[in-house]
Amino acid sequence: MAFYHQGSRAVQDRVGVRESADHVGRAVGSGIKPVAAAFLELQPLLIVGAADPADGRVWATPLSGTPGFVRATGPHRMSVAGGTTHAPSARALKTEGTLVGTIALDPRTRRRMRLNGRLQPTERGFAVEAEQVFSNCPKYLQRRKTYETVPDRVPEAPLQTSELTEAQARFIGEADTFFVTTVHSHGADTSHRGGNPGFVHVTSPRELTWPDYPGNAMFLTLGNLLTDPRAGLLFLDWTTGTTLQLTGEARTEYGTDGERRVRFALTEAVETRSALPLRWAPPEYSPANPEVAR
């Protein structure tokens, strides 16, 4: 199947899920169907991942705006206008032809949609010419029933470090959701990772790990990491709007019991307090989340 590259195929074969991956892959297209277009227009949040064209570092970035700031403007085109964003992704989102991976995730309905393609700057923001459009099941996605806009919330100056602070390590350890962007020679992909708090473990100020729970058998993230270890992570506080963006490299470790774990080595961290003007309701954890050993 042309959708998968050699990295994803290698992981699928190692785990023994190629047939399942082929079945799931048939749902991937390049068109934005009416139901997907309607979904996009309801979202106040979009996660966009890309490699910086200057230094190659990969970042996952949250964009927020009034619903409708993201919408389909053609059968293969998604436009983003008026959303707010912060460094360090500004260059990538202003560069013609940037390969981007996006995910629109709605905690209210536990639905998510991914759209990958090439970026084109526009007068009001940017557009993405879609090459891959698909949805995922709600597994490991926490429900947050409502949100409210906090219009007077002002982002603070970003804090840039090469190591995690103790407060940042606690923040990561308490997270139930994060986003990961990976890249390959012909594209980028941004995916969701979820679990009960504690599923991400900070092992040192420059390293963290998380389990790779069984999913849709596509192995887009692990396949990308097999061919290119660069990765960008995004953690966000669903109440205060604080974001923590990490860039570095990751690799997958395979246990003898069939379990997989991803180990991420940090290059740079950027923390922005009050970055997003959204306050979400407390989570209802997914019933699919495995128990976390304490």
C-alpha cells in the first residue's frame, strides 16, 4: 500500500500486523469529506507539527481561535486564519512547501482527525494542501465535556531551556495527554498519545519515556522514528493554557514480552504560560487506559 513507507512497514512486520494495517489504511484519502469539513469548523484548537526549515528541529505547536478559524476551503485544502501561535514554529508556518502534520482533537466528543500535507502561506495565516486525511478511534482519549474562552489571558514570555525543570517534570508526570510530531523524507505526522496520569515518565532532566499502547496498527509514529529519530512533543495544561514544547530525538525499545516503549532525548524545551485562551472541564479518563504502576 503506497500510503506506508518502509519504516512503518518494518514495524508492522515486526509486530505482525501488516494485514490489519492494510485494512485500516484503506480509509486514508486526500479529500476532505463534508463530515470532516463540518468537524473542523467546530474546533477551537488545532495542533500543527513540522520541522524548522532553518535548523531541522521538529516542533508540535497548538493553534487556537474562534471556531471557524480552521475550515476546509476546497476538497483537498484546509485553511487556518486568525489563530494564535507562539515561537518556535513561526518560521515553519510561514515557509512555502513546509511538510506539516496536523490533528484536530475534540475532547467533548472524543473524536480526532488528522490531515497531512504541504503548507502554503496566506494573507491571514496558511493553508495546507492535503495529501493524507483520516480519522482515528477514540482509544486513550480523555473526555472533557465543555470549554470556555478566557479572552483576557495573555501569554507570558517563553522560557527556553536545554533541561527540564523540576516543575516541568512534575507537569509531564501528571499529564494524561500529549501530542507527538514525527517526520520522514516525504511528509510529517502529528499524533495523540493518552493514558492515565503517570503514563509518561521523566527519567532525567533530558530524557523521558512512555509506553506505546496497542492502537490502530498503522505505526506511523514509530515507522517515522525508525527512519528519522527527530521528534517534537507538546504537553498542555487544559485549565491554565500553559504549553510545554519539547524537541529532540526518540527511539523505540521492544521488550521480550511484546511491550514497546519510546525513549525521548531532549534537545530544547519551550514553556509558555497562559499560551492558550481556553479552559477545559476536568477529564473523564478513557476506559481503555491501562493502569499505571506507581
